[in-house]
Amino acid sequence: MPSTALHLLGKISVGGGHSNPAAAALLLSLCLGFPPSVATCPPYCLCASDIISCSGRNLSALPFDLPSYATRLDLSHNALTVLPVDWISQPFNRLTSLVLSRNSINQIEVRAFTVTPHLLHLDLSSNQLTVLNSSIFTGLKELKELLLFGNQIIQINQGAFSDLQSLQRLYLSGNRLMAFPLGLYWEPGGPRNLSFLDLSYNRLSKVPVQSLLSLTQQGGIYLQENPLVCDCALLALLEYWMWKQYRPLVEFRGEYPCRDDSGPGSECTQRVVSDMSLEAQTYQVEPGKWLSVPCPGLASPAQEELLVFWVTPRTVVNSSTNDPSAHLIVFPNGTLEIRGALMEDSGMYGCVAGRRSHYDPNKSLEVNVVVGNLGTASVSGLAHRSGAEHFNTAFTTLASCVVSIILVLLYLYLTPCRCRESRGGGSRGCGGRAIILCSDPREVESGERRSNGKRVAFLEPQADDSDIGGLKTPAMNLGHVTTEGILKNGSRTVGQTLTDAAHMA
């Protein structure tokens, strides 16, 4: 126990003498592991468990001596303007959520968040930030969600999002951005698993289409309500996203440009469109060979220059920037050429081009490229489908074998023999509730073959008094056996068979 606690123990009477409530409360906090300086809640804040709320207090300066045991701190709806480095007196090692929305913050000093190393949620929305400086979020290596919407951000400097390696959701809508923050994805130390980016309601007129095509699989990028210029590249991107059922576009299709054939981008439709197949076509090439793959749905003359993108398993290439020595080349008419095919080139290839009214969402915009033997290549889709077919066949065969074995065992072990006859001619061993499943040996009469079906009958218990010399009393009147409880299968009923057997006995 700390020395402060030991000193307080001497001042607190246990037997009913003088006592100090404040000292007792402080001692309790020490026993729970809270330092003396963090145990007091500011008078203008509300503290409940590990939550501290100082919202709506018209604070123009941050409260300095806040309890550091909090996991959530709400400072929203105040009049804060600056977030300095020393805005709190000690690190908040347990803080996971910090809310600074609805203030007038226009400046955040570098390394201001190093005192909150375990922050997961940071809300800076509805403030007056205009520039995000480099290293502004240093120390937030565990941050997963960052809210910056409703500010006046016009510039994002290089390295602004460094240290945000765990960031998954970023809200930048309602700002004044004029350029897409592409460095968010490529800069060292930036987010590695960003799955949500909201850039709606900004001032973007152009977007990096080729980069966005490569980012489609990484998560949702929302661009609605921006003054985007509808050119051939954007038209191709939107049509490809619609074919892919890209959620950010499907949900807000009416808030994007390029919605009609008469608007901008109509020059992208001057081309001959060939028939497109419902399923992706497969092209096979041997390793080291060259392969030419036409763009599905485009049959333009070789001299016509089109803006066509190809989304490959490893990169995105287009027809406007070609290197003659490159491994993948897109010709002006949209044909993709693979030079010196590698095994890694196998996979699905998507052709992205503006088709306008010729666009059919039910037709395939992709092709399947197989490098090597088509029968043994383990490419996506082909190998999976083949494996599924083999599995279904093997499972069906195994199930059939198991059913056959069960039926054979039922036939062998659940079909008992006829009751043995005793020396005196009477039945023996059929006492109790006997179940007769044996065929009548006299089914064939006078050369006429009758049905050899099985008979089932239930008999009441019969006393076995073979040691008594008297005649045995039958357990039941076999002459009045009805068809109730008897299964019929053949030309004669079980009742008739049992009657015949009784007369013969």
C-alpha cells in the first residue's frame, strides 16, 4: 500500500472516534489503484463510472485536471478553439473515445494526441479546421474511426495521416476539398485496412479513375454530391461500379453525374459494340507466350483510339499510357496484350470502358485468363467449380454405398427364420410375442408359381407345456384371424396361411 494510504490509516478511527470522510474516500481510491490527482470530477462535468461528460458547458479552455481513469471523454458543444500539446496534465492511458465535435477548433498542434495512445474513436466533426498538417495525428496508432465531416478543410498535407495504421473508417464529407487525398492509401505509415472513406459534399471535379479501380476491392469510397466532370474515364468507372454493384454508387446513383446519354460524355459512345456473353469467356495461353484479349462488348476498328482500362489480378492498366517494353499493353482499340505470360497472370480480367446506351448490366465485362494447362490450372472460379463437381460426385457415390450396406444388413439380421418344430409335431420356440417374417414354404402349388411375399402376424403368448401329456390349448383361434394388424403382400393373406398351418398341425 502506498505511504499516503498508511499515513491516512493513522488518522481514521476504527472504533468510533473521530473520522474524516474525505480521507476515507481518498483511501478507497488508492486501494482501487487510482492516483489521488485523478479521483475528483470537475464541478462543471458529469462523471459516471468511467465516462466523463463536459458537454454543453460553453468552455473556452479545456479543463486541465481531468480524471485520467475515463474511457470516454465528451467535450462537445463548447467554445474550444485550440487543442494544444499539454491540454491535459497526464496521459489518458485508458481513454478509447474522445468527442470534440461542435466546437470552434481551428488549430491542432502536432503531437497533441500523444497523451491518448489507446484512442479508438476520435470525433472532430463540425469544427473550423482548414488544413490538416503533417503528423497532426501522431500517436494514434490504434485509432479505428476518425470523424472530420462538417469542417472547412481545403488542404491535406503529405503525412497528415501517418501513424494511423489501424484506421478503418474516415469521414471527410462536407468540407472544401478539391483534390482526392490519394496519399491516404500510398504514404508510408498510413492506413493499411481503410474500408470506408466518405468524400461526399466536397468540391471534387476530377478523381484518379485508374487508382480508384484498384481500390474498389478494398472498401467503400463515397463520392456523391461532388461537381464531377462527366468524361469518358468517369463514365467508364461509374458503369463498371454499377456492373459490380458497388454499394456507394448503388445507394446514391441519382447523386452522381453521367445519368443520361445527351449530357457530357456522349462522345464516348461513338463506337461499334459487339455482342457480349452472359458469362466470362476463358482464354488459355502457355507460359512465356503472348496472348491478345479483346475487350468484351467492343469491336472498334484498330485505328480508333478509345480510353479503356483493364483491371488485372495485380494492377490496372489503360490505353493512354503504354510502354512498349511493358508486360501488359492496352492497344488504342481496347485489346489487351500479355507478353511473356506468367503463372501469376492467371485470373479474372475486367475491361472498363464507357459504353453508354450499349451497356448491359446482365452481360459480363470480365474474361478468365488461364496460363498453363486449362485442365490443371488452379485459377479462381475454374478450380473452385471443378472441385465442387468432384466433391458432389464423390459424396453421392459414398452415400449410395452406405445406403446399400444398411439395406443388406437389415435384410440379413432383421429377417428371422421359421419357428422350429418339436418332435411331437407341435410348434415350439414361438412363445411370447412372436413376429413371423418367414415365407410360406407352400407358396408354389400345382406347378403354379405364386407371389413369394413376406407375411407378418402378431401372436399372443402361448404356454409351453410340452411336459404334460394332455392336448395343448391353442393360444388363439387361428380360424378367425382377420386382416387387421396383418400386412398383405401377395395373392394369399396371412390369415389364410396361418389357418392352413393350424389344420395341418
